[in-house]
Amino acid sequence: MTGEAKTESAGWIDPNSLHTVLICDLVGLRFGPDGKPDPGEVRAYIEARGGRFHAAPLGDKTGLEPGHVHFFYQPDLSTREELIEAAGDGRYDAVIAAATFLPAETVFPLAGVRIGAGTGNMGSRSWGGGSGEGGTAVLMNTPGINSRATAQMVMKAILKVLPDLPVDLLHDRVARGAFDTGRELRDFPTEKLEGKTIAVIGYGNIGREVAKLARAFGMHVVIHARPRHRDWIEAEGFAYAADLGDAADGADVLSVHVGLGKQDPQTGRYANAGLIGADVLSRMNRGAVLVNYDRGELVDVVALGQALDVGQVRHAAIDADLFSDASTGSLSGPMLPYLALVEKHAGKLELLPHAAADTDHPSRVTGAKQAVDQIFDVIGRKQVANAKGTVPPGYVSTGATAPSGIGPVTARDLLKLIAADYSELADLCERQAGLWKRLSDLRPAEQGKIVAEQGEELVRLIDRFCLLAEKLNLRGPYQ
């Protein structure tokens, strides 16, 4: 879906129709010759699909060419007032956004796509807010696009604290020639990640990628998720915890990846707001590390402050939106409550402005291209991929899509294998099965001879099968 641009789009669009799409976030994070982020890759993709790209806001529609989807690139829109003024009258049929928060008052009659997984920032009433429930338009996302980028940043945050070797201090002393390894290295004992426990809250694309990376470091991984995920979590070799508190019990690190959940229309509160509170933090090992690279609201900030006070949590890494009003300088966004902790706990905090994945150029471009595809499918075919919430009447859901190797194994993954793949997998299984059967039928004394002769071959077959299964995206839960 995100490879070469599809060129058949023009055949789907009514030649007399006119469709407009607002792009209100950057779709290129590398700088061009003018010193600004360059949207050129996505622009070329849109134009290859028969669309039109405008680096300006939508004005008078009478000058627009009919029979095409027109994309208006306005990445500097930021404040609530700016967005309502730009899109409060429904002039744009659809929108593509990444980090920008769309107020309820913005109107998009057809669709909205969020580049990334969570849709909490997609607040337009057109599709019923961030949950996508109850509106008349379609809400979609691009799951898995930035999963690995986010997971890698989670591990980077953990590695800044564990192992707890004071790298900067040692570098400074070594660079000045002021260190003797023989006499002084013993004064810097350190921990290691291997053997420590990480509680991963959520078994979505990002949570699973974090779990896989943590296991690669030798950590014991406990995952809290819905009961329907238990069999697959355990099949992948992770421990399952049905209760959130049990997952946190004895954890050295907790990383949360569940999203905001549904929003209460009366109070505006999200279902998972404050999920990580005092009860959860208190069950972790003393001196634990908290990583929230999901949504700022998921953590009870007051409880976190108290845990930092007493040393229950020694380090917290938070990645959440922070907005500044250009005219007044006033701050807003889910990062705002955390700023109250800075004066007292600056050395124990690492605060990022929702940058863990959003500053990854390849992910942003790939996600934007997928969002463009999804907009074309909605307009031209009434087909909805990666729907969030309800799909309005008249549209057909085509299910979820994700980059190869991210997310669950699907029937599509199995059916896209070519004959050579099926043949090689069958051959590897048959050869392994033959050797295992021979070993199982022999007495221990005779098994030694077979292992001496063919043990190397057996391990090679196992390695080859595992590598091929990984390459063909045949590892993980099945959906």
C-alpha cells in the first residue's frame, strides 16, 4: 500500500467532482535547499496518483480543476483558533494530521487520517472525536508506521539510566587523563539490563516491539493486555499479567502503550487517563524507571511526583505534546502538568515534546503516503482501511494494514507467499522433523552419535527456519 504510487486513481474519481484535503502537519522532516522541511516526496506521490498539491490554503474553489483530489499543505496551523478559522466551515472534505490537535469545531465531511497509531488528537466532531464513535465521517490511522522508531526511543530512554554507569563523568575524566583503571574502576560498580523485569502495558504494535527489544537485552518481559491476547503473548515467550497491578509488581521498568481509550462526551475525560497511578507505581521495585512515550494523560502526575519524592521512581521519561500560543506565549497540552515537577525533580526527568516517533523522517513520509492512499480509497471506492471507531453507512471496511513485520500475522501474509516460500518452509520442517523423530526413537547412548554427526545440521535448519519465518512476517499473534 505504501510502495510505488498507484496511478489508477483518476479512474475512480468522478470527473465532475471536486475534493479538497487539508494536510496540517509536516510530511517531510528533512530540510530542503530553502532551509525548510521538504514535503517533496509526498508531493510527488500525490501527483503520481493524479492528485494536485497546493502549498497554500484553500481559497476560491472555482479555480480548481475538477475530477481530481486537491491537497492543501498548511503545516504551520497550530492553535485552536487557527484551525477553527481554517476548517470550521467544512471547506475541506478531509484532513491528514500527525501531532496537531483538531478541535471539535473543525469540520471534515468525509474523513480524517492520523499519521501514526493513536487518534486522541483527532477531536473533530465530524467523526465523533478521537474515538471515532458516532460521527458521520470516517476516522482512520496508519498503525505500525512509527512503531519501531518509538520502541527504539523507549529503549534509549531506559539505557540512559540502566546500566547506571556515569558515562559522562567517566568520559570527562578519561579525556583529561585523570583516571586509573586498575585502582579506580572498582569505585564504579554498575547494574545491567539482563535479568531485570520490564512491565509492558499494552500488546499493540508499539508494546510488542518494545517487548521484543527488551527481550533482546535479556530482560524478563511481563505484558498486561486484554485476556484475548494471553495465548499469543505466552506463545511468543513473554509473561502475561491479567491485572495491571500484577504486571507492575516487582518491575524495574514500566513502559505504557495503551492509548487514551474512549472519551466521555460529558466530561471530556479519556477512559485511560490516570491509568498509571499511585497503586501501580507503589508495586514496582523501589528505584524503578517509568517510560510514558504514549500519551501524557495516562500517568497521574501528582502520584508520579510523590513517587519521585520518596525514591520509589528514580527516573521518568515522558513524551507528550506541548503547545505555545504564538501571540501570548501561554502553554497548553498534556505535557503541561509535568512541568510542575521540573523545579524539584529536574535530574530525575526527561521530557520530550511528543518527539519520540514524530521526528523520524522515513516513518512520517511512509505514514503520509499511506494516509494519501486511504483518502483516495475513501473518495473513489468508499473503502476504509485502518478504521477507528464506527464506519458510517455506505462505506466498506477493508481491515487493518501495517508495514511488513509489524503487528499480527494475517491471512494476507500467508496467502502472499510464493510457491518457493511454501516449498522451502516445507523442506525445512520435513528435514527437522526427520532428525527429531530419529532422536526420539533412540536410546540416550545412541542419541549421542546422531548429535555428533548431525547436530550442527539440525541447528542450522532451526536457524534457517526462524530467519525465514521472520523475513516472511510469520512470527507473532495471528489475526
